[in-house]
Amino acid sequence: MWRINAPFTSVSSSCDSIADMRKVVVTYSSVYGSSRKYAEALAGRIGTTVSDASSPDLSDVDLVVHFGGLYAGTMAGLKRVVGRMPDGSSLYAVSVGIADPCVERNAKAIDDVIWKHIPDGMKDRVRIFHLRGRLDYPAMTARHRAMMWMLCRWIRGRKERSEEDQMVLDTYGSVVDFIDLESLDPLVSAIEAWRQ
Ligand SMILES: Cc1cc2nc3c(=O)[nH]c(=O)nc-3n(C[C@H](O)[C@H](O)[C@H](O)COP(=O)(O)O)c2cc1C
């Protein structure tokens, strides 16, 4: 699943050797490993380096592909990566969350979270992609478990429930895994097109 949320102009070149020199770096910020798994799979497919966003080397980079887990209205690592990108470089921001991004309001809410951290002057060099991750209650920190418990309490208190609300209630305490490495295909195609 992927979405294009801003006009994006790629710099095309008829000279292959120059195109080959454009540097792509994959970064991730991942608490439970979903974003890391996607990031490593992508880096393997496109043949580039991958690193944790806590200390990324973004020197001379032309395109950063950042995978970040979604945590209650934030995308992990995004602010740090954006703050370290060289002038003129581009960003593919890839959200990894449990909400289904095929549901329009979910995608819009995630987009809003991401755009909040993108400076105006950079917006035309950003594309947003959405992927689905995994919830693993047995592996969760006590704080995260408590946050999910509060979310469930809030959902139970609502008059109407979406299918997704029900899924959150039904799966509380267990493992829910939506990771699908094939969902990287559109992102790989976009990077290949950018490299042309
Ligand atoms: C406390 C908490 C809050 C979360 N908030 C969101 C959210 O706002 N939107 C969403 O789609 N997923 C949310 N998730 C699900 C995570 O984004 C999902 O588990 C993702 O796979 C985490 O990626 P990571 O393992 O790379 O950190 C939340 C999970 C936890 C534990």
C-alpha cells in the first residue's frame, strides 16, 4: 500500500554514470522490529546501506528512505532524520503501523502526522508510503501495554465501533501480524524510477 501525497519532481539524467552516483540511504526507527524488518528487506532489494535512525550517516545523500513505527500520533525517528538531511535531498517517509491505510481516514491521519514534521521548503521533495506492522503484546513494555489498555477502554466507551476498533479489542493481549514484505514492491518501483 502506498500513496503519493505531494507533487514530486525527480531529477532525470540521460547519463547513467551520473545517475548511478546518486546516493540512497535507508534508515529505520523501530521499537519492536517491524520497521527494521521492512528497512532491511528494502535495502537488500535495492542494494544500499541501512542504519538505525539514532545515528544515521546522511552525508552526501540524495534520497533517504525512512521507515518509522507509528506511536500514538508520532512517527518514530522522522524528526531526527529530517533534521539531518542535506539541503536539496529527498525523503521517502514510510510509516509502519497497525491501522489499515486502505481506510481513507487512517491514511489521512498518518499523512498529517508526517507533514507536521516536514518544513515547507522541503515538501515537494517528500513522498509518503504506508505499510502495516505488528502488535506483540507479550513482548510489549508495561507502558505500551498500559497505553493499549487505555485505548481499549476508550473504544469500549464509544457508541459506535469501526471494524478496526473491534479488531483492537479482539486481539488485545495477543500477537497480530500484518507484515507483508511484498507490500514493498511499489516502493522499490518508485526508487528505481527515481534512479533513472
Ligand atoms: C503504544 C502504542 C501505540 C501505537 N499507536 C499506533 C498508532 O497511532 N497508529 C498505528 O497505526 N499503529 C500504532 N501502533 C502500532 C505500531 O505502530 C505497530 O506495532 C508497528 O508495527 C510498530 O513498529 P516497530 O516495531 O517498527 O516499532 C501503536 C503501538 C503501540 C504499542
